[in-house]
Amino acid sequence: MPTLPPPMWAELSYSGAWHDITEDLRATTSQVNVTRGLSSESASEAEPTTCTCDLDSRDNRYAPRNPTSPLYGLIGRNTPFRWGYTVGSPWAQLTGGTAALITADRATLAVTDLDLRIDVALEDWGAQVQLASQFNSPTRAWSLLVAGTGQLNFIWSPDGTLASRIDQFSTVPIAGYNGQRMAVRVTLDVNNGAGGYELRFYTGRTVDDTEWQLLGDPIVGGAPTAIANGTGSLTLGWSPVWGTPGMTGKLYAFKLLNGISGPTAISMKTSDATPGATSFSSGGATWSRDGGGLVLTNRHVRMAGEVPAWPPTRDLSGNDNYVSINPSGLLRRMDAGNRPQDSTLLRFIKAHQPIECWPLTDGPQSTYGRSLVGGQPMLQRINAGLGDTPGEWQQGRLADWIEPVFSVKANTTGEIIGTFPRRSSADAEWSVDLFLSGGGTPSAGTWTIADGGSGTDTNPQHRINIIFVGVQNQLSVIRETFTTDTSSSALMTNIPTAGIFDERPHHIRLTIDPGSTSTLWYVYIDGALRANGTLPLVLRHARAMNLGWGYSTVQGTTMSDRSFGYITYWDGTGPSALDIYTAYMGWQGERAGARIERLAAEGGYTASVAGEAEHQQRMGIQGRKRLLELLNEASATNFGYLLDARDRAEVIHRGHSTLWNQTPGLVLDFSAGLVSAPFKPVDDDKLTENDVSVSREYGSYPATAVLEDGPLSVQPPEAGGVGRYDTAYTYSLYTDDQAVHVAGMRLHLGTYAGVRYTRLTLNLANARVFALIDDILRLDVGDKIRLTNLPADHGPDAVEVLIAGYTEDAGPNGWTITFNCVPAEPWTAAVLDSPTYGRLDTGGSHLTSAVSASATSVPVTTTGETPWVDSANWASEFPFDVRTGGEVMRVTACTGTGLSQTFTVVRGINGVTKAHAAGQDIRLAHPVYIPL
């Protein structure tokens, strides 16, 4: 039974460990409040997670400036904090090593076809761990692991030996954020009837799901197989046979079926245990803790963040002293300040630690180019007698998303020079990068890199000259050698169709790889290898370079302004030419999840992503914006949620592919009094968007999507619509074609015609609600809730919503959680061959004639191009549900193959039975949509 205040705990992290401060948490006199996710249905970005609570500080221990406090020097700004409950059913918490739940072998474990399911929350879904196994000697059966690539790995032995084992991996990795709970499933049909076996991997919500998401492609073997009848124990979490790490995370349930969707061979749910137990009975078997590092616990983390300040609060008598703290998630710190992020190129170069780099982004009044790593500056060498003209600092532009760089004017000449630092790591392979744009055709110039030779007979100096020959759209590469009294030169190559003499951003890399008697050389343009060869001499490390503009023996000066920047020197461990060019171009085409993870890592944070990479949107150019702005930009493009992790100091992103076709995480019977006030559904035009324009940042013309017909169309009300509600968006997208799909998605979400249940409040102190505590505390942003048995004026159907955010309030005065919600119906996607989601709706259909309240024969006329399936040709497609006039009917048969057909129906599936007029619209009761 629930009590007030609920059993709460709190901890602070200092001195490298977590310390319990529950005794100081004023749980009996003040409320603890947590807000997480989106604050309302119209919000587009999640606010940082926030918490408010009071700590008893009568001894002034929570005063960071008090030198007599036992916490002096240990706590301060942004001290890590976490808070939660000890309530509900337990789970098995595993910390790696050899920790496992184990049960003895039994006859029911002998299966023919296999259907294995396990419900876990791994600390890292990309780390190698063991999940479940019956693969111990003497007779080995099967084992399920997560590989270091994030792929599910299933191993089985047809004859019980290790040598005969078959080892298969899911074709794509699981995409779960760190700590995310999900069920994974493996099915093995040992004889698929076509001369082989078929192995499938799935993900879902629970081991009891009836609809699963296929993970990757089925794996088909070339011959039938078998699964040996194992004789060893069944272990969950770790098995000694592989020598790989045990599970780190939480284990909730396991199920093994004999045959695909067949009878249960064995099952386990930790909810059958009691917290702290070392063994328990579940599914008719006894499960015991084996090894260290496993505990059955129900200690929920409900908020993890940082304490930014410790403001003291003292009553007027001076007898009471407490601290009201407001811990926040990492998003708060990410959003601090107003300085935009460095460009993608600058961030990439910094992260890879070059030997030298001159960004040439110095201010207009600069007299030299500052070294990024503290080396010698780059200087201009201007010969006024020859008519040279100095370049201008910070007046050039490589690209809109790159910092302003060094610029040289059209029809001018001049030179910049730089000296590379000496590093022994560059005695072997080294590279020099140059980034440029502009110049036009014709344009001229020479980029010279000299090696470390002294120019003597015993130590000659070699120079590589890359000559810009714009009139021929060509680069010429020439080697020069200087000794005490002689010099020589030779053409190494001409690179035709260089393609760099325009206003677009370009990149040139020279790579030198000396051997004992010769030197390999490579020239890359825009990330691609364009020329390479071997010199019959040995180049040393790079020593100096000069870049001249407008100098040429075959043509005149540049015809348009030219920009140079980010001249960078690497040893052999530097990034590839393609990688640095990709960064230079703003990581175009990068998946949204990859961008979020990369941006966070570059900023010193950890982010993880839920949703398969293949279903994530490709991003456009990454601009120079603030970190959180860039993260939210990627989340918005992927139509997902970006927010603070609930149980750790990390950021998570839940992609759009995880929102479609979810199993409800909670079912609430409204008639049972499970929903508390305020309960005020809305049915207005607040979120209506029926004329949507989407532009691609740095792209061309916007894409538009307009709803021309229907009750929420742009038609005026008197013509059956609602009028025009036009909105315009700008997204970071890789292609203009994506803008078309995004506009369609925005139109789809903006023309939802149902009632919106924007807030649902649950009183956890209500015994009927508390009975659902396990399901309630599992719910997170993006999960689905189903409402059933709503009042008659809400309509006869169940309603489903997605959680966009929530507020949690616990203490002596009450214990509630209020979910901020958005409609879930628009997130119902078509799935090929699915019994639930595999049917597309009609393109238009109505009742041919009036139908009485008791009729079971319903004539229909199709106004679209394709008629309904008929019983004669599509008998396996029946039954299915249709809706007309608010009544749901179940179609058990259909006669006729033309546009005029007759349904045989069962009436009143949703409790509504009434007469219907001719011409009334009729369509699928539960339509699906084509996902983004």
C-alpha cells in the first residue's frame, strides 16, 4: 500500500564515490519536484531536467564556504546529485564479472524450433556482454550475446559440441541509448521447408509482446540445422564458456518457448522475487544468484543531475537552517553562454591534435597568422617593388559555415610563409592540408613545401611545388632539389580537371611517406586521391612552406578574390583526407544520431541514441551555432526527443523510428478512477498546420505540403474545411528531396483530427494507481499510454497518447506524476505483412445505400482507384475492421471485385450500433501511415 511521503533516497557524489544523504532530505516536511522533457504539447525542445528539494543543514554542512563543514572542499557548483524511490518490484542489478542468475537443467529446455526472449536494460548497448546461455559442457545448446559492434550474436550447437557450433549475428546493431530497457528476441526455425534454416532477431517492450520489431534481415542457412539438448545449467547474465564480460545493467525477465510462439519451456520474472533475496521461484523454477556483483533491488533513480548552487535558508529565529537546492540535468550547462561552436573543421582539427595549424582566422588588424598550437606565426612576405599587395585578415570566406579566413584580392600578387615545428613523429609519413576557395579562371599561384634538408651536398633540400594552373583547370606538381652548388627539378605529375577554380570550398592535401631509398607521395583533392607516385630520393620531415598567389609563368593573376585557411601539418597518425574533407564540408549526410553523439563527445559530454541508424534522417551542413542548438537541430530533423537521461549524467536521443507502432507502456481504465484531476482534453485548432513549407538550410527552394480536401483542409469552413493555417520551417537536411518528406510529415502531424489529451495526472497515493507502480515508473518520454472506457462524450474508442514530458511531485502532501502528452495515432505506421499494421486504407469509399441499425450486409462503393479485397481472391485477409458514422464494424467477407461491393459484417465492435445514411464515408477503423 502507498504511504506518504513515499520511500525516497538521495545521494551526492564527491571524493570519487556516491554518498547517501537520505537522512538530510526533508521528505517529511517538504515536497520533492522533478520536471523532465517537453513542458507542453506545443513545445519543440525539452527543457533541462530540474529538481527542487530541501536538505537539512542545521550543522551548516551544506555550506560550501563554511570551513568547519565536513563537506568543505568536497561540494560546490555542479556537484553530482541523484534522487529516487525504493518501491515496487525488484530487478536483478548486475555489475559485470561473473554475476548471473542460474537455474538447473530440466527436460522442458529441450526445444526443436527456438523462440528466446529476454528483458534487460544494458548500461551500454554497444559493449560486448553475455545475456543468456545454456552452453556449458558436457552438452552445449545455445547462447545469446551482444557483440562489441552492438549486434545480437546467437550461437548454437547442433550436436552439443563446441566445435560444431554455428555463430550468427544480426545484420544491424541494436540502437538503444545507455541504460535503455527493452526486450530482445531470437527465433530459429531449424527447417524452413526450403532446404535450410531461418534465424531472426527482434526488439520489443516485454517478453510477452505479440508484435515485435524485426532487427535487420532474416538470416537463412543453406541446410537444416538442429539445437542440441543441453545438459548444463541455464544462466542469465554470464557464462564461463566464452570468457567475455558478463552483463552490466538490469535484468527483468526471460522466456524460452518450444517453437516459434509455441508453448513456454521456461520463464523468469524478477518481479516474483523480493528485494535483497538470493534466490526465488519464478515460472515453476528456482533461480539463484551465482557469483558476485548481482543484487535484487527496487531502488529507482528518478533524477540525476548537478547542483549549481547551495543557497542557505534560515528562519527568523535562527534555529532552523536548510538549503533549497535545484539540481539540473546536463542540458542546463550545455545551454550556458552565448558563444557559438567552432566550425566543424576547426573542431575536427583540434580534436585530432596536429603538429601545426594556422587557421588564418585572425582579426582584420592582425599582422600575422597565429598558430593554433602555439608555434611560430605565419607571416606575409610582400615585395612592394614587384607590385605585391598584402592579403586581408578575416576577410575571406571558405564557406558560410566556416570562420572568416585570409583573403587575397583579384589581380594581386603576394606570399605567406610559415615554419613547421620539428617533430620526430614526422620523420616517417607526414601530410600538409590547404583549404581554399575562389580565384576563378584563369587563376594562378604556387604552394611550396620544403623538407628539413639543409641544402648541402650531403644533406640536400627537397621542395614540392603544387602550381595552380587555372586556365587549364589543372594542378602541376614539381619536385625541386637544392645542394651546395646545384639545383634540379622534375615534373612529378599534372592533375587535370582539378575542379578547384571556383567559389566553392576545396581542399588539397600533400602526403609524403619516405622509405630508406625512395619516397612515396600522394596528392588528394577534396578528399579523393588524384595522383601518387614514387620519388627516387628520400624526403625528410616538412620544415617550411610558402603560398604565393597570382604568380605564374603561363598566365595572369587571379580574376576573383581567393580565400585561404587552416594550413595544417600532420604526422602519420593524422586523420584521412576524406575524413577531414567531410568535416570541412559540415558533415553533410551524417545521420542525426551520429551527429548528436559526435557533438556531445566533442564537447566533453556523453550522448547515446535509440533508433536504428538506417532509419535516422541524414543531416545537412553543420553550422556555427551553440552546442545545445546543434543538438536540438539534429533531434528536430529526426522528429525525436533530446533530453537528459533520467538515471545518469548523460544526454539521450530517442529517434522517430522508436515512436511508431509502440506497445502501450501503460493502460489506464478511466472508469476505474485511475486518472486524477485536472482532466481537460482539448479539441481546438492550436496545433493545426494544413499548409506547410519546409526549407533546407543552405538549400534551394522550399518544399510545400498542403491538405486540399477534408475536414481539416485549407478549404473555407463553408466548403468543408477549416481555412488556411500556414507555417514555414527550416531544417538541416542533406538533400532537397528530404524537405518534401519532412513537409509531408509536418502536414500529417498538423492535421490530426482527434481530441488531444494534453495532460494526464496519476495519484500514486491512490491504491488502485499504486498497483500499477512498476509500469508507471518505467514510463519515459516517447512511450505510449492507452486510455480505455472514457466517458461517452469522448467517443467510444480507446485513446492513445505519447509522453512528451512529465512532472513528478512527492512528499508529505501528495505523490503525483503528470504526463504532458501528444496524440499517438499519427505514429501508427504501415508494416509489411503485419497482422496489425499491414493494411493500407482505402483511397475513398462510401455506403452505396442506407444501412439499418441491425443490417449485417453493407453495400459499399469505392471512389478511389482500388476496390476493397474480396473473399474469393483474398480469403486470408479477413476479418478486418471498418468505421462509418462512428460505428466500428468487423468485415468477415466481401463479395464483388469491382468498385461496387458488399460487406458481410459484425456490428457494434466499439459498442456503437446505429443506422447510417447512403453516401456516408466508410474506411479502415485503424488506419496506418507511411513513416518518415
